[in-house]
Amino acid sequence: MPAMPPVGFGIPNTYRFFVPPDAIVGKTADLVNLVDEELAHRMLHVLRLRPGRRVVLLDNQGNASLVQLTRIERKGHIQGHVEQTAAAGGELATTLVLYVALLQADRFEWVLQKGTELGVRAFGPVESERSLPSARADRNKQLRWQRIVCQAAEQSCRGRIPAILEPLSFAAACARAAAARLRLLLWEGATLEGAGEMGEAGKQPTPSLRSVLRAAAASSHAGRGDTWDLAVLSGPEGGLSPEELTTAAKYAIIPVSLGPRLLRAETAPIAAAAAIFYELEE
Amino acid sequence: MPAMPPVGFGIPNTYRFFVPPDAIVGKTADLVNLVDEELAHRMLHVLRLRPGRRVVLLDNQGNASLVQLTRIERKGHIQGHVEQTAAAGGELATTLVLYVALLQADRFEWVLQKGTELGVRAFGPVESERSLPSARADRNKQLRWQRIVCQAAEQSCRGRIPAILEPLSFAAACARAAAARLRLLLWEGATLEGAGEMGEAGKQPTPSLRSVLRAAAASSHAGRGDTWDLAVLSGPEGGLSPEELTTAAKYAIIPVSLGPRLLRAETAPIAAAAAIFYELEE
């Protein structure tokens, strides 16, 4: 799947909203009909949209519809006419899943927002050994995360909302990441704490993200035209434990360094995502 | 100047603080003696440091000293013994100056913090035509910016505090950026609004950051071993005006695209910085 720019129906800066796919009855009646109190509130009171206004509604299945709103009620009833439907675009060719250790709430949310803008396909929240107790996931946080990635996807004109997986243990995250074509663990080269536990492999200097990506690109038979599928793991504020490094090694997840710099726990996965898309996307 | 990892004197996770160079009288008496009420407050009440504790003090001129604190007074008097002094390290070989249009306060501060972590050498706040009126710089903001880059530099083990230039008009930023070896303007390729004003150059699709960086690397006589010197300009939430694009073109500043994505005004310069260091640093 090549990357496609987001469809805008020739109308710049139109507001975009994800809605349930069954809310758009394009094929039979060209109607939109949904009840969503929160969305109606955003339309009416935050963005001050009124009937007559055109917006783009996305079904999160790859379709976008240009819709003229006919009714927005405080109680949540939203109706409109579908004027045009097209492929939504706005998705990169590269599949990148970020498995991010749970961080302080605002830092974790920031990773979700910025990762969504950059084009991350899915996020796996990881309950790492050294994650702060206050960082644990709960139902309210998960709902909030969903809203954050949805709105970030709308604003950055993504065609789909990135998935947020159920919170995973570090070992479960490694097991899941192991299915990806290229599996990376962000690891500051300078402090190879716990290298002893990793055996001989741990004693070598951590290779750079660049050298690993370019080696993978060179060894790929399909070459650049092929679709990339990556999993990237990153640790919490307090770093990964020696046991976690051992676990990652067991799943053949490659530690990579982002250079001679100390990035915060929330900055590393975003810098890695920016670099990966820079390298792999046209 | 090759990139050097930050010196840690073999003591991991030591607190690091920038202090005025004349506070460290290493050559004559191996003494530290300074008065800084804010720093004393951070040491005593935020980090709960007590006399006897070792910290790293940096003079922002490339030197780091391992210091055992002997006195920390509420009123700001701080004293200690210098045990060791070495090159601070922690600076990348690439010189990257970000000229960032003034944004909403929290977004602009975020660019300063993340850019400092990534290794940006200096920031130029730019009063762009479409910058929000509330985004204007004032003395209080500038002091706050200084604290943000100082603390981000301390936490990410930088050897020097990135400079923050005085706020510049867009034209002045272009004139200043023109002195850099490679001058780039972040510009979303999909919306070439105002291309007509740029003449023929504006009518071509915006080249990708990657293609421009690699072309520059290939054409450089000195090759990778040479020191890179880049200026990157980025616009405000509302984008750049056609006049600003014309101005940038006059100064031979190259518009580059970060791919088929719509990044927020604060995300674009950080994604660009991450990509540039990925490409140019070992």
C-alpha cells in the first residue's frame, strides 16, 4: 500500500471527524444520522459549527465523506447529506507499532498525540518493571487515550485512528512485537547496565538505529517498494531492568541507540518514529 | 568537532547544574562559591540535596567539574570542593539552529525542551505574520525560556546550554539563516498556497527533507567527516504567508517537505530535528 495524501475534496482546512461506519448510509440514501453527545458538544460549543456547514466524516475503515450538516442537537443527534465519498488517504505505507512503557500521565498522552501525528499505526501500553505506580492504566485513562488519538488523527488528517492495545506486560509486549518484520528496542548505548545478563551480545556497543535500518533495507529482497512492518519498544523513566533486557533478547528484539544523547522516556519513541518514517517513507 | 558522550566521572545519574564560569575557581583553590537563590532552592527543596552530596557543575564553556557540596543555604549561598574537572562532552558535531515561529506558550516551550534534548544548538524565536498575538515574546517569557533550555540541557547531559536569540522578524530570521551552510524551510508539500508569488521555483513539488539532505551530503567536498551547519525555519499554527515564502526564496532558503502528513506547528521542527540528527550524526 503506497502512502496517499489525505483527501480534502478541494476544500482546505475542513473539520474532520471520525464517526461509526454505520452512521454514514451513503449507498442507499446519502444520509448521515448519528447520536453522539460529545461530538455534538464539540461541533456546537467548541467549534461553533451550524447546520449548512460542510465537514469531512471518516468511517475509520478508509473512507471519507464530504457532508453538509443539516442538524446538530445539544442532546447528540447529528444529521447531514453526503455529497461525495472517496478513499480517505492520510496513511503511511510503513506499519509502525510503538510499545511504550507506561509513563507519567501527561508524558504518555504526549507520546500518543505526537505518535499519531507522525503516522504510528498502533500503540501498546507496556507495564514495565520500573514504570511508576501512578502510571498504571485504568479504564478512565484508556478512554482518555482513545479520545486523544482520535482527535490527533482528525487534526493531522489521518485516514484511520491508530489502535491502542490493551495494556501488556513487558514479556507479552515482546511476544507480540516478535511477529513484526523488524523488532527494535530503544536503548541508550552509553549505559549498558545489566549487559552481563544478556550474555556476549550485551557486551557489544549498541548499534545505531540508522545502521540497523539500513542493513535491514539492504538485506530485504523486496527492497524499498515493499511494505515495512516494524515494532519498537521503549522503556519508562527509570529505564529497563536487566531481566527485561534479557527477555527482549530472547525474542530477538534488537537494541538500537539514538546516538550519544540522553533523551527522556517520552522523547525517545517520538524521535525514533520521526527517524524511521524519514528513512522508510518517500 | 566530533560528538563526545557527556562526561559522568563514573558516577551514573549524578545531578548536573549549569553555573556561572567564575563560580568554579578550579585552578587556584579547587573551590566552588556562588550565590543563586533559585538554584539553592532547587537543590534544597526540590531535589533534597544536602552537604556531602556530589554533583556535576558545568560552566557552559565546555567544562564539567565533579563537586562535593559543603554548604547550601536557603538564601542562595552554595559552596563545594572541586574533585575533578574534564571536558563536558554531550554536544553533537552538527550545528542546527531552529528558527521557530512564535506559537502558543506551551507549544513553543515544548519545542525548546525537546529541541534541547535532541541537540539543537540555538533557537531563534520568529515573529511571523500569522503568529497569534498572544504568542508574542516578552521579558517574562524570555526568562522562562532560558530556564527551560537550561534545565533540559542539564537533564539531557548537554555540555552547553542552547542559545536563545532575541526575537526576530521573519525577514531578519531569513537573513540570519542565510549564513548557514544549508538553509531549510519546513513546508507542507500538499498545500502550495501562494506558490504563484514564488515564481517558477514555487510551482514545483516541494522536495523531501531526505532528498535535500542527501543531495547536500553528496555534493559536499568534505563529506561526512566535515561539520554540518544547518538553519531550519518553521511556521506558526496558521502557516506562512505568501510574502514570507517569497522572502525565504530570496534568501535561497530551500522549502522541504516532511512527507504526506500534516504535522502541528510544534511537531514539525522537532520531527525535522530528529530526522536531521539521524541522517547526519554517527
